[in-house]
Amino acid sequence: MILDLLFPNRCIHCNRIIDADLLVCEICFEHIHFTHYDYFNENIIKEKCKLLFPVENTYALMRFEEKSLSRKIIHELKYRNREKTGKILADWTTENLNFYDQKPDLLVSVPLHPKKQKERGYNQLHLFTETLSEYYRIPFDHDLIKRNHYSKAQALKDKKHRLKNDNIFSITRNISGKHILLIDDVFTTGNTVATIAWEILNVGDNKVSVLVMAVDY
């Protein structure tokens, strides 16, 4: 209580004092560019994924525009030790995403290399995934996919190096007959999710859909 008085939670955009469980104030919330995608219909992620691997459905919560509030939110989550941002983003997702009677069988998030996760202190996708799992009652598996190599952050790579993801990921066990919802933070080229998707598709009669926090146009 004393810490809350001395160091109140503030909106990451305008610095107004807000409730402890919030990320932005009501005014700034209106400036977040949500995509309003329909998970089952065509969108830019599905179009790009279809060029890379067989995809079922796709969804992005926000647009990852330069100098946008959505970009600031993702950076708070990944680089400023704001792990609880993942739960907030998941709560926003549940308000906009309905699987109806076609829920996937398993939620799988893109893994960090153990060294990177130790440096950051957490995987930015885990709390997001676990919150979705609890809400939709879909199991998750943080260990199905393994990242084999340590590398610098995608945001620090140029486009040429982002495309070179061969052998970065491997699947840890055989899985078959499952519809996997693959979860990542930002969709850019689609190469990361494609690499993982092929690992999943190649081990059995599986299907892959994609859900991301934000899409970079």
C-alpha cells in the first residue's frame, strides 16, 4: 500500500496515475489500433502465411505501427520487465476473439532460448498464453517447441538476417491429429511461425493456426 502511494502505477503513454492492474488510461486506450480481425476470415497474416505453409486461421490483436502505442506496449512487455502486460493483452484478446465451436486443441507459444529467457527473467508469451488457456479452457504446452540457438532480438536484426531461421527450432515430441494454435508477439515476415509450423506439420496429421499480439504491416 505504501509503495503504491510512493510509486503509483502510471499510464505508459501519458503518465496519468491509473489503477495498479491497468496499463494505459481510458483516454489513451482509445488510441490503440486494434485490428478487429475475424479469426476465420481472410486477413494480411493469413495471406502471408499461405505463401509459407498451410495455415487454418489467423488473428492479431493490434497493429504494430511505428511510433504507435501498440509498439510501446509490446516493448514494455519484452524489454521493460512488465511481464503482467501479457495478462492485460490476453484479457483484451478474449474480449475480441471467439472460437465458437472450433477451438484449437493446444496452445503453443514461440520459445526463447534458455539463455535469453534467463537474461529477461521470463518468456513474454507465457503469461499471455496461460491466461488464454484458462479463459478458453484450452491446454497449453510451453515445452513442445525448443529453440536450438541463442540469437539477438528480432527487433535488432535487419530483414535479411530475419529470414535465416533454418534449424533454429525443433519439436521435442511427436504429436499427431492436433490443431495447434501457435502464439507469437509480433508478426513481421512470418518466417519464425513458418519454421515452427513446419516442425509441427511434419511430425503428424496436424493443423496450425496463428495468433499474435500485433501485426507489423
